[in-house]
Amino acid sequence: MGLPLPFLAVAGADTTRPARRDEENGRQYVFVTHEQMMADIAAGNYLEYGTHDDAMYGTKIDTIRQIHGAGLMAIIDVEPQVDRPDASPVT
């Protein structure tokens, strides 16, 4: 099912949790190792990130830039426990 407004796109998140049986890498989530995610966090590559149920989740800045580059507005799904108070707008 597509979004009701054609100018919106849901930004996919990265996660360190294992994929479930019906999940496909790059579709529901991008599945990464804990080490990969920590390195990307250290490099400042995430707009937001956090931990939930012993797994890390986050949205990469480049994901938002790709959506904006396509002329769309990004929607991100952030749980309250994974918000990042020092996040700044992507330019």
C-alpha cells in the first residue's frame, strides 16, 4: 500500500536485530552488525539512533538526503526511547 500523499516517502531504518523470517534486507529495515552501526554513529552518519529491546535502530542522514534529492519529503518513525536530543536539521 502506497502513501496517500505522493510527495511523501518513509525513510527506512537500520537495525542490529536479526531479520525475521518474512523480512528482506533493505525492505523493512537495513540489517547491519552492531560494529557497523557503532562505527557509523561515531562518524556522525545517523540523524537519530537508539536502543529498543536489546537492538539498535537508527535513520541515516544519507537516507533522508536521498529522499529529499528525489523531490520528496521524508517521514521517519522514531520511538520516544530512541530520540536524539542533539539532532539537528539535515541541510
